[in-house]
Amino acid sequence: MSKTFHDNFKRITAGQNIAEITKATGLDQGSVSRYLNGSRVPRLPRLRRIARAYNVSVDELDEPLEGAA
């Protein structure tokens, strides 16, 4: 899931800085930074929080990007 989540998280938060993502999700800045740089993948409770904040499903966060092999 890590590469897929990383790519999708960057896509849904495009144009936002870490402070804006932190405010939208309620997650701490360190976690958001690690998710954006791909060094960590959130567990299910945080995935749900991100999904709610950006009005996407947890599955959408884990789906391969269209056209990706």
C-alpha cells in the first residue's frame, strides 16, 4: 500500500502546505510530513481521518493511480 497511498495522498492534498493538511485532518505535522515523503503509511484510524477530511473513501487512498502499472 505504501507507494499507492503516498501517490494518492500527494494527489488529494496538492496545492496545500503541511499546516493546511494538518488543520484539515487533525494530524500532527510530523506525521503529515512522513506521509507526504513516503517514509510512513498511516494505520486504518488515520486513513479514515484523512478520507473523511478529503471526502474520499479509504479504498480510494489505496487504489493505483489511473494509468499506473
